Amino acid sequence: TGAGGAVRRRRRLGVMGGTFDPIHHGHLVAASEVADRFALDEVIFVPTGQPWQKLGKDVSSAEDRYLMTVIATASNPSFSVSRVDVDRHKDTYTVDTLRDLRRQHPDADLYFITGADALETILSWQNWEEMFELAKFVGVSRPGYELSNEHLAEHLADRPDALTLVEIPALAISSTDCRKRAGENRPVWYLVPDGVVQYISKRNLYRRDAERLDGAV
Ligand code: ATP
Ligand code: MG
């Protein structure tokens, strides 16, 4: 209870983790829809550091992915970007992300947003039980994947609000396809924000043959 007897409700923070290589409109629509649905005060985008599930694959530098995420979210007053995973300089595990954000925002409720494809694999994530202690989970629909909580039902039986499934406008966009398009000189306009199109071209990202501009920023 605050001054004047008004009850201040706890802040609600969305957490949108991803490789964001590059960030695209599927990510942004997911965050925006969940923010509206759960009356979130803010959505924090968290680009991964070393993406452990993608080890061995060619992932753009954390700084390039971080900057594209900043560019894509800068115009939205309730979107922000966190460097917790980028600066950890270790493989990224969502449980570490949530521990760090909980420490930084002890008075907030965290809502971790995840697409249907990632949700399918969640029981294989490190310390997944602790993850569900640290945040509520929101699974969003994604074209090509079934949005289901069946694999989690028995684990979360006594906690009906631990996971909510949300249908969002279907955008069949993936970073993999954006990288492929950029590599083949095909358009990524309208799949990613304009500033991200320009950043990809400025930094020559995803061009297999082109000389890499690593270290040029
Ligand atoms: P990649 O093809 O490199 O795996 P991606 O498009 O899947 O990239 P990620 O950075 O892996 O993007 O995804 C971050 C989060 O956003 C994940 O939870 C993922 O399920 C979700 N997501 C990605 N694209 C969409 C989309 N088009 N609709 C809904 N959710 C999405
Ligand atoms: Mg993915």
C-alpha cells in the first residue's frame, strides 16, 4: 500500500530471449501481442551470448545481434534490450538469464515469452524446473509448429498459471530464412525492420563469399 492508500501493483516485465540473427517482425509481433495480453509494463529483449544449441553453426557476433535488436526496438517506448547474456561470455542458459533479471528487478513479475518451436524442447533446457520458479511462461503460436502444453501438463499440474498459450498473428518468418535471403541477394524488406535491412547491408552480414567486416564497429 503506497501513499494515500493506493495499492501499487507489481511491475510486469516480459522477457523475449533469442539469437536474433537477425531480429525480425515475428519476434516483434510476439512481444507486442503478449505485452497487450498480459498488460506488461515493459518487454526486455535478451540476445544470447554464445548460443549453445547452435554451437558449430555460423552465428553473427553478439555485438551485431545486440545492435540489430536495439535498432529494431528503439522506437517502442515499452521495449528495451538487455546485455546480460551478451556480457556473460559463457554459453547462454535461460535459467541464468532469468536469475540475472530477477536480481535486477526483484519487485517485478517476469513473463518469459517463447515460440511454439522452443516450447517443444523446454524440458531439455538446463534447470527447467528452476526456470518455472523464476518466471511465468507464455508460449506463442508460430506457423509450422503445434502450440501445445501436453508435454508439460504433468509437471505443472499444481500450477495452472505457470504457462499460458497465446495465439498471435501468424508470421511465417524465421531468421534462418532471412539469412538465406540476404546470402542470395534476395530481399528481406518487410520481414525485418527497415533499420535492420540497412544494418545487414552496411555490415555485409550473411554474405558467404563477401569479406567479413568483423571488428569494424
Ligand atoms: P533461427 O531460424 O535462427 O532459429 P528464429 O527465427 O527461430 O531464428 P530465434 O532467435 O531462434 O528466431 O527465436 C527467438 C524466439 O522467438 C523463440 O522463442 C522463437 O520460438 C520465437 N519466434 C521466432 N520467430 C517467430 C515467429 N515467426 N512467430 C512466433 N515466434 C517466433
Ligand atoms: Mg529459432
